Amino acid sequence: MSSDLIKDNHHLLKTCIYYEVLKKKPIFDSYRNFCRIVGKDAMEYPNFEFWYYRFYHGNRDYDYDRSVDPEPKTIMDKPVKLMYKIAGNLDPVERTRLRSMNHTIKAIADSFPSVFESIDITVSHNYLNWRLNDKRFSCYKNANGCTLFKPNCSKAEESEECYIKKGLEYLAPVLRMPNLQVDHFSFNNLKERLNCDDFLPVSINAKRVHIYGENVNQVVRFLSAMAPGRLESIDLDVPFVGHWESFRTIFGTDQFKQAESMHLGTTEPFNVGDLVNFSHFKKFKCWLTSDNVSQDVLRTRDILSSFEKLESCELEFHCSWDGAPIREFAEALGEEIPIGPLAQGEYRTITHRYRIPESNDCLEFKIKEAENDKEDDEEEEEEYFFISWSCRRVPYAK
């Protein structure tokens, strides 16, 4: 029979429910199957639940008059202690939905610490994607507005609103949750103009953060929205646009000064002198450039040896050479270049150990050369190399 005929006949509806009972499946699965066959508008879940359990307990009176029953209780009639238990058994993503029900349930949901393993947000010119732990949401721009996809929803939601505005209806309440804590927070902005306050209205207590922005000012604004006290690791990825002085504003942020590890990716490398800003990190990674390799190699080694907290770091020297770049490094450090044939794609590597002054530790450097990929139509007399320079603190051994 067609679903329309079943909807108009309460006996047939109850027969469908009784059939679900006979299949002995969980009630939520039974209700989903019931809605799939008959239609989502055929019966609300509370009514389905009543008849399901009535049939389950052996009472098969289809003509029972529910008007004589007392008024059914709502979720607000449940004991407060039970409400706290229900909220406590939900994960942080599920509890965000409770916050939109009413003030009482919102207060119960907010009494639990909102701890997420990861929050990942990406904004572009035609979509807004975000992931809360393992649950993914997407809002795409279309000709009539936008289309929203939510986890555990088979049907997308169409809207005439702007895709960012619609997506923020679901995302912003999460970011405004009191006591929000995130192990890893990632924000990728692929849109040139974006209001930071729309996405990060309050400080985010993140342990590790990754930020990509279209320019330095965007990156600094989003980085400044991270609470500096809990932040341990920072990963920034930004194209170099503007003057170096604007880029160096990152060094002045509390977040940069208080973090323990740093990965700073740019399209233009730093000067060796900028390394002094990294003295408080345990671990860091960045690009460097040099106009005088022989001097800057020793200068870099001396700067790193003065970092009391340093455990390890990774540097890339980007320079232009007429000959083999690793030769200049080896000569400056007093090391010999390994000789012998190399397999295709391999580059020479040298190891250098330097005892830290007035310390029982030394810095162990692994220095390897590599050639940058060049476009086929690129015509340059000089080959462009970079030197990969890894460093770690180890006990000094005579």
C-alpha cells in the first residue's frame, strides 16, 4: 500500500508499529525504519514510543483512547539528578545541542567541561567546513543561497542565507561555550576578507594550534584569539605579503612568547638574526636565508647553543650557489664531505657535534643538501638549493 493510505488509517499505522515490535530491533532503529517506509510526518516519536511499548508488553488494543491518559511528562519533568546523568553520558558535540533547548538544560550542559580532541575549521570563497572531533559539517554556496550538510542527517538542508551566516548558526554556539578546551585547534582561511570576531568571539583554550591565513594580519588576529596560558604548540602557515616589520609582529604576541614549540612556514625565509626570537622554545622549525653562508653557519650554531630550553629544531637554509652548497657548510664547520657515488635522488649529508659552552650537553647537527623543484620553463644559470639542518641536544661524549 502507498504511504499516504497508511497515514490516513490509524489501524494500519499501528499494524506497522506492531510489525516493528515483532522484529525485536531497538526502538530507535524501529522508528527510523517506520519513518523510512511510512514517512517522517506520519507520527511523532513520543506517540510511536507509546504504542511500541504498549504492543511490546502484550496489549494489542488498537482502539485504546489516549485522551483518558494523564498529560504525558516532558523532559523538564525528569529529576534534575537524572538530567545531569543524561548530559554526562553525552559527548561534547552532542551536548552543544542541549544548549539550544532552554535556559535550564543549557545551564546543565554548561556545568560540564567542554573538552574537544580537535576542532578543524576551513573557510573559502564558496564553502565553510568544520569538524568537531569526528563529526563533520559542511555548508556550500549555491545559486540560491547555500546547502548545509550535518552528520547523521541523510538529507541536506537548503537555505537562502549566505553560506557563512548559515554555517555560523551551528558553529558559533560551540565556540562560545564556557570553559571550552581543545587539544588541537585548526583554522584555515582561504578567503581574503574575513571578520575574526565572527568565528572566534571569545578566547579559545587550545593546547596545539594550526593557523593558515591569506596575509600576516589575519594570522596575527586569529593567533591572538588563542588563550596564551594553555597554548603549547603553534603551527603558522602564511604567504609573505608586505614588509618584514609587519611579519615580525608575530614575535610580539603573548601566544608566541609563551608557547613551547613552533613551526613557522612562510614563502620567504627569515634572516639568521631573527633566530634570537626563538630562544624560549623547546622545539621549532623555520626557514632561513643568508647572504654570507660561511659567517651565518657559525652564527647560527652559536645562537642555538645559547638556547637553554632547546631540545631540537629543524632549519632550512635557502640560498643560491654556483657550486655544491654543502661544501661551504662543511668548510665553515670544519667537517669533511663524504665522498663516493650517490644513488639517484640522494644528497650528501654531514654530521657535526658542537659542545655547548659550560654544559655537559652538545648540539648534534645533521646537515643535508637538497635541490628545489624548478618549473620546466624556468631558465636560470644558478641552481637553487636549500640545506636541511636538523639539530638536537644530546649528552656530550668525549
